[in-house]
Amino acid sequence: MTVVAGVVGQPIAHSLSPLLHRAWIAAAQLDADYRPFGPADAAGFDALVAEGRADALRGLNVTAPFKERALVLADDVSDTARRCGSANLLVFEEGRVRADSTDGRGLLEALAEQAPGLALAGRSVALLGAGGAARAAAVALKDAGARVFIINRTRERAQALAADIGVEVGDETALTEAALVVNALSVRPEVDLAVLPADAVLMDMTYRPLVTPFLAAGRARGLQTVDGLAMLIGQARPSFRAFFGLEPPAIDVRRLALEALGETE
């Protein structure tokens, strides 16, 4: 019987997750498929989760705007997902729904891959933004031992997130000692990169384009950069393990993703 998993969001046509997972499925020669689902609203999402409970699906990766709803519908919630306040991974088993968040693991894998010399423990990290993406990043970075500063245009949102996660609110002065600056906004942040230490690392959680204006400005300063595609692939690996019970095959899915994006390294 074909094992079916997928990714759900709205919009969903742009998602690279089916490309990644189908490549791994083919390489592992599994009787499985990974499909995109684009319900129009929360009711449609709820119906899809009900299909999972009925064993029609093995699991789902969840993206906007359904991550918070995914947490509400779950029977069992990981500590990470609870602290993030959302879930990007649902696994269905014997009528129950298990929720987890792999976004933070993806962020840390991206850093380990593209900035292997970066040590986070005891170091300052400036996190730009205070939305759902920033929350998942803050949890992972704090757990890695970093001192995390939330920088956001609306200070009240930064304060709420910092209080909830147990990190700090910062301003541009936090950049002067930052070992890492992570952009969790969907737009280019308005920060002065000239105040950063010479060995600071920049990361952008978006990957369209691969080298965002934020990363391009950092490279022009000679700073090391980490792109959002590495994070996407990093968060997909534990999802594949959860769905299919084995490690993703060691194939170059980044190359496939770059081709789909029309990008080069």
C-alpha cells in the first residue's frame, strides 16, 4: 500500500518540499508519494487532518497559514512545538495526531553546514522579526546556548515574544556584539551592517532569491552568509524520517532545488 505524505499551505504551488521528498522517495525506492495540498481555509485544513486520522495520510508538513491550527488539532504535542506555539509537522498514527516543529532544527543544520566555524554557546544573536518564524528560531537558538536579542519595528511584539520564550529585546546596539544576525522577516531588514563585528555571520530564512539583498549586502562587507534553502532542506530531513522511518538518501537535493529555482551557487 502506497504511503502518502505531503505539504499543506495556502498558497502552496511555490513549495519545494514535494521536489525534495519525491527525490528521496525515488532514491530509496519506496512505495510512497509526497503531495501538495492547498485547502482554501481552516475548514479545508481540518478536513485534511481528519483524513489523516482515518489513515489516508501518513503525515503532513504544515506551512502558512495553518501552523497554529495544526497545534490545536494535535493530540500529542512535542515540547518544541508547544514552545514555538505552532507545528510544521503532523504525523498520523492509529487515529491520533502528533505535532512537532522542525524549523529550528533546520536553522541549526543550515548554520552547521554553511557556517561550521560558528559557535553559538554564550554568543549574542540578533534575531530580526517577531512573527512565527522568529519564534521557532528563538527557541532553537536559545536551546543552543546563545544569548538571543529580538529586534522588531514594533517593540511591543518583540517584548511579548521575548517574555514568552525567555530571551531579550534588543535594538541596533545589540548588533555591535552579534556573532549571528538572522533575518526572520519576509522583506529586507533596515539595519546598519557596518556596525557588525568583522566575523559576524548573516542568515536569511527566505530563499527566493537565494542570495537576498540582505545576504548580498553582507557579502559585500566580506561577511559569511547562510541561505534559507539550507534551512528548508535541514527541516525536511527529520520530516522524512518521521514519515517513512528511514534516513533521507545521501543525494544532492540542493542541486535539484537550485535548478527548480533557476539559481546557481
